[in-house]
Amino acid sequence: MELVLPLLLVMMLGFMFFSFRKQKKQMNETLQMQENLGVGTKVMTSTGLYGTVVGLGEDTVELEIAPGITTTWVRRAVAKVLTPEELNAPDIESIPEADTTPEVETEKRPEDR
């Protein structure tokens, strides 16, 4: 019974150590990705904006978000480089429009007759 508390403390410290280690590794991978950006790379920002890298500064990146429209972002705002599978997602124009006409009930209840 006396060993339960020290064992729990060791388990908690081990869990915290591995959690922090995983977070640090993930942060380093993200920083490495942001440092290795190149012109023409398709990316997504942390706010969900998709764009193509058209210019690079020391701490900034120029993204083309639509043909002829570029915006300047801090490099740290780039969340990920898009994979070919993500780039093959359907365009909004190619998604068929759903029929949004509400259905009207024509059948009457017995008490309405």
C-alpha cells in the first residue's frame, strides 16, 4: 500500500515527459516545414486559407489565394503543405446543387377534413 503513491507519481511524470516530447517533436517538424517552403508550394494556413506560395521573405510568405490576388502572411501561419490527395478535392463549381425546395405536405389530417 505504501508503494502506490510513489508508483502513481512515477507514472504521471512518465506520461508528462512523453507528452512534452511528442509536442516538441511536432513543433520542430512544423518549424522545419515552414523553413523549407518554396515558390509554387500549395499550402494551408492555420486559419484554413488555401494558397500557393509566390514569394518568400525572411519571416513572411506571399500567398496567391486567387488568380492575381496575393496576400502577405507570417511564415508561422502556414499550418501544412498540401498533399496531392488534398489538391484533388472537388471544386465548389463541380459539386451539384441540391434541390432546396421544401416539400409541402398535401395530405390532410382527419380533423381538418
